[in-house]
Amino acid sequence: MAPHTEQLTRPTAVRLRGLTRSFEGRTVLDGLDLDIPAGQFVALLGHSGSGKSTLLRAVAGLDHEVAGSGRLAAPERVSVVFQDSRLLPWRRVLDNVLLGLRTDGEEKGRAALAEVGLAGRERAWPGELSGGEQQRAALARSLVREPELLLADEPFGALDALTRIKMHALLRELWERHRPSVLLVTHDVDEAIVLADRVLVLDAGRVGLDLTIDRPHPRSYRDPLLGDYRERLLAALGVTEDVG
């Protein structure tokens, strides 16, 4: 696959070569190669079991069973956001945001919470927050670490439609402000198109489609000019839309 033009001119944040992972004899990632330029927002699509989360865990350094003839390179400061906010219920919101930091970062933690719209909720318990607010706190926890690479594994999958749209706008706003590289795993084609500048489709353990979304932000689900991208992605996923 020929590299994107911007990949030739921007520093590389993630470089994967020959990435392979098998589970009980079934190969999920099969010699996968991938480059993500610094500061790029990438979405990753694929059928259930295609290896999306496996790839994310490998990039995060959470899977030590990956193999291959190549190498995996990623920035030192990496944060991960999961579908479940994973807030500790016995710690207050600010304490959750600061969890694991080696230095006193209370001021940074408060600033991160303010960025995600949770100013004044520092002393709240996680159980007092809505699902959307819990994901906002999870984003604040990732931001306070000033990541060079943000990995997100279907972070909005459990939210209702209206909250999800609001979270899309927030994530894109935070990305534009901080400019980390982002790899977002999602099963939602429209979410990928609205948020990302580049969408990958995993197929048979490799990148089957690498599509640049060449439309300005902010984007709307109702934008008819996004229809062609949607059709190409659905086709790569083996989905056809009947007209009638």
C-alpha cells in the first residue's frame, strides 16, 4: 500500500511492521503494517472479531504476545480510554483523574476536568455522574497525562445517541486543542467519518482499506457529501444498502 503524502512529510507516531497475533490457532492480526503520522486522527473499523481491540492493545503495550518479523514503535506518553469509564467508585472524581500520577498534579487535574465540562464536580463520587459525565472524566484522566498518543476503544458505544453526538464534538475539540495522535476503535461508520481524518478497515488480519476523509470540520451526519465515503466503507465491510 502506497503511503499517504502527509506520512512522508510528518513525523511518525506509530509504526507497525509485521504485527501478528493468534488466539488458540486462529490468526487475528496477520503481518499487519501501519504508519500513523504524529497528530493524525485515525478511526479503525472492522467486523466483530476482526482484531480492532487486539491491535489497540498491542499499540498500547498491553499485549505481550504479539509477534512478527518487524517492530512496533509508539510514543512514550500513551493514554487509553475504554468503553467503560473504569472510574474507581471509592475514589472521588478528581482522585480518579489523578490516579497513577507520580507528581502532585491537582491543578492540572482541575484544569482537565474544566476542559471536559466537569468544573465543580471534583469532589463528586463516580456514582453521582451520568454515563456521559463518567466518560468526560475518563477523557480528563487521559488528558492530564498530556498524551502524545490517545487510544480509544469504542468509548461512546454505551451512550445514548444524543450524548454520543455531544461527546463526538467534545473529543474533536480536545483533539484540535492538544493535537495528540488518536487511534479510535469503533463499529459505527458514521462516527468514524464525522470524527476522523483517516479511516482504516481491518480485513483478514490486515488493513483492507485506508481512506482519507477530505472534508472540513465540523462535520454533520446530514452532509450529503459524506455519502460516498460511507458507501466505500460499508462496501469494504461487506455491507450493501438496499434502495427501495
